[in-house]
Amino acid sequence: MLGSEAQLRSKRELLEKFIAEYLPGISNAGEVEAGFDAFWNEERESQLADLCGQEGLKRDEVEEMIKQYNFT
């Protein structure tokens, strides 16, 4: 399914990581969505920190730019 859905292809690596590393630790099916949200936020923060560090960017300014982009 991940390979055939155009919207999911770019997120395939993240989805596979969640399935392999986080899903086995979730015992209640009702916790999957909350677990995925937490995973997604952790990954987002980690990737944002890496990007800002590699490119010498100010994190608060990048976050503001992302907020503006999402708003528009």
C-alpha cells in the first residue's frame, strides 16, 4: 500500500520506522493514533533541529516561516 499510494510514498520511510520500532510497544489498538502523533512530533522536532544545525539557521525563525507557510 505504501508503494502504490502517491501521497504516502514520501512518508514511506517514516511509516515503516513507526511500524517497526513503535507499533510493537503499543498494546491497545486505541493508542495507535496517539502513539503515531507522538512519534510524528518527535521525528519532526529531530529533523528540524538537524536541518537548522546543518544549515546554520535560527530555529525560531524557521518555525515561524513554517507556521506562515501552513497558514497560507
